Amino acid sequence: MSPANHGRRRVVVVRHGETDHNAGGVWQGQLDTSLSERGVEQARAAGAALAAYRPTRVVASDLERAAVTARHVADASGLEVALDARWREIHVGQWQGMHTSRVRAEYAELLEQMDLEDVRRGVDGETLAEVGDRAGSALRELLDGLDEGECVVVVAHGVSSRAAVAAVLGIDQHLAAHALATLGNCHWAELAQSRTGWSLTAWNAHA
């Protein structure tokens, strides 16, 4: 069955296209980075694939990499993009702009602690729970406002997308970080409404 024939209320949450920081192993957090050439190609392909869902709205994080990805998605369906800062990526504090190798060398103890509990990223950044609260509230508003059969596409980030989905489904954020693989660039999750509530019907789908 094609996405357009499901007939249920749905939200598709998409991670933005690749950036040079993604490709180079640099922590981005809320740095406002641009898509790489490959990221632009990914966004165009995702837009063509997501048009099959017949979305009625496209919402995005206001960070450039998500907003530009969202414009490609929206253009493929003849829509506009609405920006919402609550979908921004997790703030990773002092790690923003640092290569992963440096983070491992200088923050080994904090990284070990992260494996065991939900601590602030980069010492003074956000926790997963905090991201879940803000992105989850944005997602709940969308779900509550959907008309019958309507589909909305959201373009956000790896952590904020997962945290929002986990918050809505009642999954512990630390557990979700370990149990769910990170969404790939321009990969998406699909939430659909059933008789018993909202269900995760796709994870890491892609064009």
C-alpha cells in the first residue's frame, strides 16, 4: 500500500540532509551549518519520495540545514515551510564545533557517564529529557491539530527527531537513545494514528 492510501492521520519526521560537519565527524548541536552538495541531493530525493504521502504542511527547525531541506521537501509538494525553533537540535555546549576525536580525548569521563544516564551534553548543553520536552510539545501540537487523513512532514535533526517521537510514545529518552538507531541524513520516522493511539509505523525509512 502506498503512503497516500493509508487514510490515517500521520506525521513524518525527517532528519535534514548531510552537512560537511556530519561528513567530517564534527559535533554540530545548534551551530547553524549548511547542507553539503550531497545533502542537497539527499533533500531533493527525499522531497520526491515524501510527495507520495501527499502532505498538507511542512514544518521545520529554524536551523539552516533543516530549513533548506524542508524547502526541497515542500517544493516537491507545492507547499510552504513553517519554522519552529522547538525542533532545533540538542545543544551540546562546549562540544559544538569540536571533532569527535577531541571530544573523546578531553571528555572521556562525561562520555562514559552518558552511557549510563541522561547528563548534559558538553557540560553546559541540554539533556535528552529537555529536548524531549520542547520537541515533544511541538509534535503533540501537530498531532492534536491534524484533520482526518491529513499528513504533516517535519524536518528536524537526529536527536530532536528521536526525542520528540520518544516523548509522544512514552519511551524513556535514555532508553530510546540506546534502542533506536540514529536517523540517517534525510531518513525519516512515520507516526500514524490507530484505534489505540499513535504508533511508530516506520523508522529510518529513506528514498
